Amino acid sequence: MSTSRLPRDKKDRSVLALKHDPYKTKGKLREPSVCRQCKAVYHKGRWTWDPVPSDSHDVICPACERIRDGAPSGVLLLTGEFVAIHRDEILGLARNEEARVKAEHPLARIIKIEDQAKAPKGVVITTTDSHLARRIGEALHHAHHGTFTCRYEESEDLLRVNWQS
């Protein structure tokens, strides 16, 4: 089927450029490089938790920049009565999932955990990586069921995850 036969909205979506992530490293960094804040090492084109080489170059990794600027890539909203009653257990699960993911992906971190006083009352977790927000939501859904939804906000370059018990 030629693109001229596609509905206008489908044709338009296929040519729209995705918003560039301002925190993504532009080009390759000098190797080896080390984040002066978290000590993650950039080597062979990726960030790792390898030992810091003596000849490394100081940089700030994208995750530390996001944390410094308070600019999340993922926002997870946890609501419902179960969240209110089992808050500590749920946050423990979120921290465990962060540790599991961060062990292999140093740029995946929780930025902040805050109670949301306005309706809907709950807990908001912001992350440096959209995949981490989704993984925490999936882990909560697997462990405690409830309702789990994800919505990507293209205009904000942000993944919004909701889990309600």
C-alpha cells in the first residue's frame, strides 16, 4: 500500500521527528570517562559500574544531570487505599526494582519519592529513565495486581505510569 492511500494522520505520524532528549550524550565521549558524582564509567560506548580507570576523564552522566535539574524521564503515580495502608512495602518494592535495574543500567535511577496531597492522593516516584518507571509499575502490578497504565507524553519526552490498587 502506498503512503498516499494511508489516512492523513498515519502518514503525518510516520514523518514526524521524535523530540531529541537534551540529556542524551551528544556524540561519543572520550574513553574512558567517569561521572564525577556517581562514579559510573563510560567505556566502549556505554555506562557501567566498572572500576574507575586511572586515566579517565571527568564528566557528569545524563542521570546525574537529570537529578540535578529535577527533570524526570518517567513519572509513576501510585494511588488507592492499598498504597495508603502498605506505603512502606510498596516503596521497598520500588527501591528493590531500582537496585535490580541500576546494577546493569547505571543511568536508571529514582530521582524522588513524594507524597501527593492533592487529589488523587498517593505517591509520586520520578525516575531518570522511562523504562525504570514502567518496570516499577509492572512489578507492583505483578505483586499486587490493581490497574496499571502507561502513557507517553511526546511533547514532554516523558513516560507517565499509573498504578492504582
